[in-house]
Amino acid sequence: MNMKINKRAQTGTILNWIFYKLPIIVIVGVFFILVLRSYYDVGLSTHNTENIILMKKLLYSDNLLAYQDEVSKRVYPGIIDIDKFTTTNLEENLENKNNRLAVNLELINLETEESSRAYINEDRARAWDDYENLGGYESSYLRRSVKIYDDNEIYEGILIIKVLVKI
């Protein structure tokens, strides 16, 4: 009779482990692994946000592309001043100390069908355009209808901005 009690106790202990304790241990283990994976998988990339801010700065800043009335000093963000649309002007008025980014801008006059290009970090903009799909680079692209101010005349146009950032 003593043996039967021990066998029942052993069977009860084994069943207790199989049905109660083991599933709880497995669930806690899986939860712990999922929490650790989510912690290590969180990679925060702000490049796209930085690119959008740069594009807005190009469009809205008075010393970059936007036309500014000389008399009232009012800035018209939807109008691109053709005299400001130069690589020299953009590089002088925009900080790019770390050389991580490059910008390729194209302005198309829809009435005369002329196309103008300007760059920020021109050498890298041309090189990164070729290597964008290889990895290690993030890009943002904006195509926007604009007005072009040229010698007191306003023309319809399209501005294409491509920002490339080396990760």
C-alpha cells in the first residue's frame, strides 16, 4: 500500500507539471522572447522626416528658392525665383557640414519647356543617384507645380526635388 501512494503522488506531480506549471513556463518564456525581440528590433529612422524638413526649407525660406518682393519683403513660397535657383546660392545659404546629404533639383518651365538644374553637394548628388539602389542610402522625392519668377514675368513650372541621405 505504501507503493501505491508513492505512485499516485508521482503521477499527481507529473500531471500537475504537464497541465499547470509547464504551460505557464512556456507562455512566460515566449512572452519574454517576444519582448526582447521587439526591444532589439526597434530601429528609429528619422531620415525621411529630415528630408521632408529640408524640402520645406528649400520651398519656404526667403534666401533659398522662394521669391521675395523687394518692396514689401513678403515671401511667396509657391513662386521660385530663377535668380536664386543656382547651386552656389543653395550651398551658401544651407548648412551641410557633415556632407551626409545631397540634393538634386530640377526646374521645368512648362511654357518655354526649358529645364534648369541646381544641386546641393553636386558631386555626391550625381554619384548617389547612380548608387541609390545598392543600399546604404535613403531618398525622398517631391514633384510640385510651382510658378517661376523670371525678369518680372511669371511662368508655370514644375519643381522636382530629390534628396539623398547616406545612412
